[in-house]
Amino acid sequence: EQAALERILQLRDSGMGARKIARILNGQGIANPRKGGVWTPENIASILRTVERRRAVLASRVRALSPQPDPQQVIEAMRNREWRL
């Protein structure tokens, strides 16, 4: 399952949509472990939605744990070239 997920994300990151990803996985003989071997655009879209939701939750948790810098400190650090955008 992990190898299939990594391949799906790789194809998505290269700009492909769910329909094309399903066609490629089926063409390469990569079996869908949950649906009897056949990938559908709906399967792919569902996986991508789940990944995006999990990434959003993780990002919000990271933001919640990261202290927000004081704007004045940011300006001062930029003046001193200690921090760059």
C-alpha cells in the first residue's frame, strides 16, 4: 500500500489528475489493495482528498506549536540580516 501511495503522490505532484493516475497504475499492473486490483478515478480522488486533509491537520498542529515571532523582532532581525524572507 505504501508503494502505491508514494506512486500516486509522485504522479499527482507531476501535475496528473485522478483519471490519468488510475490509468497509469492499472497499465503498470500496480494492484489496488482495497478494491480487488483495479484503480478508478474515484479511488484516486478519495486517496488524494485524505492526504490533503491529513497534511492540513499536520500543518495546523505545527503552526500551533510554533511560537509566532513578534513583528518588531522580525523587522529588527531583517535589518540586522539575521533573517531573510
